[in-house]
Amino acid sequence: MFSRIKEIDAAELNRWLEEEGGQFRIIDVREMPEIAGGTIADAVPIPLATLPVRLNELDRDEKLVFICRSGARSAQACHFLKQYGFDDIYNLRGGIIAWAHQSLPIALPG
């Protein structure tokens, strides 16, 4: 059974971006072709399948927000990271779909 993960909705994440700037990092766990279609500005691409071998790129003491298309893969990422001692992690509820439905800005990676 999965332990409970923290979630954030699109409006709250947008507020964090406006108010907290660089005090947290956004990790996009979608595949690169999906990310190429647009993501949240400054999101770091770490596809879910590569997460186990890229754990060293993440800081257990840093606030991390995970995003994907609908919130399912990013929730898996959060559950996985909890097993490795990460606690200050959040899943974007509804993913980039919810973000876009709120008419929030989509950035092209690069």
C-alpha cells in the first residue's frame, strides 16, 4: 500500500512560482517528446523511467514539485522518492492538463 503523498493544485503552484521563486524545483517526469510540446517554465526534465538512476541529481532537503500529463506518473515518482527518504515533495494534481485548463503559462523547453 502506498503512503499518502502531498499534492498541490495548479493555482497554488502558480502562487508558489510568483511568491517563492527559486525556493523549490519543478521536475517533469514525462518523456522528452511530451515535454517538447510544452511544460512549466524552468521545469527540469527527468523522465520517470530514468528517476532511479538519477536520484543523485535530487536533494532530499530541497522542496520538489513533480509534474506529468495527468498527475499519475508524478504521483508514482513521489511514492518512489518517499521510499528513499524524500519528504518535501509534492505532486501536481491533474498534471499539465490541469495547469493548461487554468490558462497558466506553458513554456517550450530549451
